[in-house]
Amino acid sequence: MPGLYPGQVVRVRSERSLDAESKKADRGVVRQMLAAGMKALTGDSNDLDGWRRFIVPQDVVGIKVNCSGAPQIFSSPEVVGAVAEKLVEAGVPASNIWVYERFENQVRTVPYAEFLPAGVQIWTAETSRGSILGYDSKVYVETTFFGEEDTRSNVARLITDKLTKIINVPNTKEHQASGVTGCLKNIAYGNFSNVARSHQREVTNTKTFIGTLAATEPVRSRVVLNVMDGLRGVWHQGPFSNEARFRFYPKLLMLGTDPVAMDRQLIELIEAKRKAEGAVSIFERARTTLGDNHDPNKNAFIREPGHVEYAAKLGLGVYDLERIRLKEIEL
Amino acid sequence: MLLLAAALLPRLFWDAGPETAPALRQAGIEKIAVAAERVASWKGVLDVEAADPSRAIRLVAPSVDYRANQASASRTPWINANGWRIVRQPAGEFVYDVKGAQAALAAAEAFSWNANALIRTDAAGVGPLGEMLRLLKGVPAEDLAPVADFGFEDDGSATAGEVMNLFVKGNLLFRIVPRPDPALKMHVKLGTKEYPLEDAKNPVKIAQMARANLSDDRRSVRVYGSVVVVTRLLAARDRARLHLLNYAGAERRVDGIRVRVAGEYSKATVRPEMKILDFEKVDGGTEFTLPEIRTYVVVDLQK
């Protein structure tokens, strides 16, 4: 990271991507959106040529999904399935493709297997919550926030043992602690253990920790592409909101290699929705906004959306809107 | 001071009569303590001795309070541990009143701290206690000294007690000393400039200050992957013994724990037997992963 296309984001939107009534995703439309996005990102006339810029058949590829919020919101199986199909088309054996996440109890609620090519594997780091056995004991970031005894956050063992590339598939969500949870947070908190320790009371250390984790090797160099699933989103109480009134339906995908530029676009998306709903900005730091977050103007934490700009300072991508090239496609 | 690490096995204090002997035998319990007036009735049934729990120092039932529904300043669950009480009165006789599987954890705790302890339990506790006693009996006696990273001047106050409790639960290895000991890495005394009594009103603060002053790099033992595991480390020149107690006990097995012990060791023996993972020497220490801790694990390390 920031990969082959720093500062570039492709946003593909289709009203047809979700059924108006059921909000069920249309696989065919999702495939079209993904293909259009890839062509726009790489400039290739054939989307498969685009995929081959990132992946070779010898790769072992992880698709990092985000199921924090499942079964309400998660990386859509339609999107994940479409990504896996393209990897197979690009020559990667299905058995060398791993859809993965940290918590088994969350992944179990999403029917990924039904949407994946036969042979694609599903893996979770914590088959029992809190277990460290799915993490590499030798690769970790060590720091202390609140005097906790366990000062290490270890990277998922799958990454160090097997994967040569990672396709990151986050969602479009507000996050009570980090402001938004997009590419960077899915790379960071989604690949390392023992990260919830960064929050205590209203204080969260996500501003620096997210970028620090995302910049840690081998994670940084393994993530070659981000496909942000914005078919559905959460604009408040994220990521676990159970309240339907805080969900929204942007009906879009974003593609890019620069997680900072993409999360910058996510901030714009969430802020616009919150403004339309009359809710305070995610950048609001007044203590008067602390409280019961059933009220969209209240939150449990002082959010830290500045983690995106901080990640830019670590060289992970471009934060300045003036320097981000956004290509918008409507299907 | 050297001590025989496996010398003291906790004993079951049993209120019921000899008609319960078959259940005790089935659990593998061969020796019990009973009230003096009951000794005669047990003679010839099991190995029996007289004991008076009312004269013993009462210990809390070792456990964890998760307090999930209670707002608190910390996510860390509260561990009910007794190490500090035993350290404060090492020659004391102690008693636990525990139910069910807690009897096993109580026995392991007493054994780890080399406490002279009675375990008073119910019928449901006999099986787990018997199983734990079998494990403890299999731990070979070794002349090992408790490892301490710093000294603490215990003034006998409740505050000092709570500070020691937090040291124990935080795996901060200390020894009670009457004055600074140059052999130790640092000295902690309440009421000094470094550890003012005003700060001691919040004992957590003192424990955090001591940890910061010591620094994690100089600690003889570290635990990663659980906040409910408390250790006790003993060592001699070429070997060490690490006791690991899971205070969540049988209710909640710890699935994987990473341990770092200062000093480079080549070999580890684990009881109960299990495969040790990712054993390596790193930066002057030895690190390894235990795949699980049900209630208690003891690791013998050899250089």
C-alpha cells in the first residue's frame, strides 16, 4: 500500500444493485459493477487483464471480509463471490483462495459458501473468542494504552503462513470509536489480535493504532487491492447497530489500491448521510455529545476519524481531496 | 531462600462421615482432615488428621468476576486471588471454603504459593479436587526460590495488602523486604516520593507506577493472550518452574496463551502433558505457547 494506483478511487453505483423492496443484492449487477470498476481503475478494456495486474496464478489469495455487524451488515456474499470468481478466472486455483475474518461466530451468520466457487476456503482466526492460536506468535505490534497486561497485537497466522496477496473487502460504515470503518480499519483491526484494548471509557487510541497496524509487514505489502462494499451501509451506531433506521443503501462499490484515498471518500459519504439526517459530524469532539447513542447526536466515544489522515502520514496513501482522482460510474 | 517447591499438598477438610469414604476413594483422595471429634470415626477408613478451620486464615474462593453488566473504568475482569495473603503470612495455615470445580483451582493456587491449606468443599468438589491432587502429586520436588523483580515494604496496612494483590494479579514478581535489597531491580515503599500515600488511595495507580518504573522489558515473566491467568515463577541457576493458574477455572478454558520467561532455556516439561508450541529463545528470554489452560498448568524449564 498504497499500491499501483495511489490517490485513485473508482466509485461504481447502480440503482439496480439492490432490490428496492427486499434489499437483496443482484449478483449479475454486482458482477457488472466490479468489472466496470476494475476497467476504470486499470484502464484495461478487459477487466480480467486488470485483475492480472494484481494477481498471478501462483498466488495464494486472501479475501479479507468484514463481518463486524453481522448478521445485520457484512461484506456481501455477492461481492465476495464475484471477487473470488475473478481470481479463479485469472488462474488462481480455488483451493488457493481463502475468505477470512477474525471471528468465527460472526462469519457463521453469513452464507459465503453459497456464493463462492467450489473449493474456495473459509478461515477464521478465533474459532473460540479470545484464542491466540490463530495468530502468529512471532509477528506483532507491541504497545500499551491503558496499562493492560497483554501488550501485543499479533497478525493472523494465515497471512504469515500462507497468503501471498490480500484483496480487502470492507463495508461503508460509521464506527463509534474510529469514526469510519473502511479499508484501513479492516486491514488493521481485522488482521490483528487484541485490538479492542485501544478503547476505554470515551477514549480510543484508534487514531494512531489503525495506521500503525496497517503499515506493519507483511500486511502492508500483501494487500494489493481494496473493493469496498457500499451496497449497504451504517451511518450511526456502527459497526454493530441493530437499528434499521441507522442503515442506508448507497448501492455502490469502490475500488482502489490506496486505502487512505478510499477511506477519505468513505468519510465524505458518511458525513453527507449524517448531515442529511441532521446528525453531528463524526469529527465532533465536544464532550456534550457523549452519551446514549440511540440518539444520533450522541456517541460512546470521542471518535477518531483522523486515523485516515494519520495513515497518510505513514505513507499509506493520499488524504488530500484535491489530490485524489475520483472516477464515478453509474450503471 | 530455597524451598522444596512440591513439599506442601493441600488437604481436603471434610465434614461428612465415613459413609462417604467410597466417593472420596473413587476421587483418588487418600488423606483427609476432619474436626478433632470426628477423627476416631474415620480411623482405619482413610488416612486422617485433625484440623480446626476456625483457627486458619480464611481465603477467598479463587474465581473471576466479569461484571459485564457493571460500568467500570476497565475492561479487565476482577480476579479473586489469594497469593498476596499467603505471601504476607507464609507460615500461616489457610482454609478455603469452595464449591464444585473451584476446589481444584483452590488446590492449585495453594500449591503454587506453597501454602499450608485446607480445602473445605462439597460433594461436587471432591472429583475435581481429587483430579487436581493427582496432578499436583506428580510434580517433582525441586529446590527452587521464588523469583522477585523488586522488593516491597509491607507496612501491614490494608492498602499495602491491596497493592500486593494487584502485583500478584498483574504478574509483577515481588518479595516482601524490610529494607531495599540491592539484589533486586527496584524497591517499592508506600509513602515515599515515588509512591506517595495520596496516590496509594488508588492502589491500581501504585501497581501501574511500579510496573512502569520496572518496565516490561525487565520483568521476569509476561503473559499474553489472557487477563485471567496468574503466574508464579521459581528458579535456580539452571532451571525454573512456572505455575499458571486460570482463575476462570473449568468454567472457561483459556485457548492458547503465550508466555515469556527471562533467561534462555532449552527444554520444557509441561503438566498436564500437552504439546508446547512455538518454543524459542528471544532477546535473552524464552517464549512458548501453551495450547490451553483448563485450571492449572506447571511448566518446568531446563537450561
